[in-house]
Amino acid sequence: MRRKLLALLVPIMAVLATVVRPAFADSLTYGPYAGSGAAGAPGTTPPDSCALANPPTTTNWAVELYNLYFTVNTVPDSQGRFHVTARYKQAHFSTLGGDSPGKCDSSLDHGSAVTEGVTGSFTGNQHLKVTPGVGGFDPTGSCERNTSQICTVNGFVRGFFGDDATYTAFYYRFHYTAKPPTGLIYSEWITQIDTTLDTGDIATS
């Protein structure tokens, strides 16, 4: 009976190995890279709703600490671009006080202000299409850190695809959840590249 079971299991295991192995062979993951920064103003990721308004505000609503991971699809697309996903994990924020991040959202489901010192956690991912520089993708590269010695998305692209590489972000989604102090009227904010789909806020009024 044992021999019969082994005879049945061997071909099944071979099929499973064939299915699973290509998923790992076509991607490489790097990290974690400890990061920190301000959130909200134009040029940050993600920008808050008022940073995308016309005219935009230039203030930040929070400071963030996180670990950043990058997954590179090592097979380029038909235009020679590499797809890279940046993931923000073990991530936390603390508000600076002022406009809430969802104040300028097009929906009516948000507040307008948040007090200083509201804390919480968040997760996020950003999807990039990277056009490599003349040297192509270097799987043994290293992130080019900024003046604060932090690995950013831009530094990762430069370190693994060359200083002359370019990229565009075609999708992002971030989910913020605040701890519930008294007076907090909105404790969850979801923002994505199509800001018309943003929901909620982190707001005390």
C-alpha cells in the first residue's frame, strides 16, 4: 500500500513543483530598508488630497517610519521596462497638526483638520514601470541612499537600474489606521492613485 501511495504522490509533487518554481524564478525581492519621512506635501508618497488640489497646499500632515521592500519582475515587458513593486510594511505615523489628509477629497466622507500627536499604522504599495539605463538591470546592485542615509524608491531605481534610469508610478494604494483617542471622528483613510476612490480620513474635526 505504501508503494502505491508513493507512486501516486511522486507525479503530483512533480506537477506542483513545475507550477510553483516559475513564480520565484521570475522575481527578486530586496529589503527591508528602514525608512522615514514626511507625508502629504507634493512630491511625497502618497501625496494627501490637498497636495493634489489646484492650487496645492505644501504642508505635510504626518511623519512616518516604515520598512520598505522591493520586488522586481526580472522579465522585462515588450517595451523593455521592468515592473517593480515597493511595499511599505511595519509602518507607523504621527500627525503634525493642521489639515487632515482627506480634507480635499471629492467625496463628502471626510473631515477637515487633525490635531498633533495622533498615531497609528499603515500599509501601502506602489507599482512602477522602470526603463533601465544603458547598463540594464543589475540584480547585485545596491540602493543609493539619500543625504539622510535612507533608501528611497528613487534611490533603489538608480542603484539597481542605473543613474540614467527613469520610471513612472502607474498604481499606488495606502491604508492608514489611527489609534482611537477621544475626539477622533475619522480613524481610517484609504488613498490611491485614482483619488476619486479615496475613502475616509484621519481627522479630529
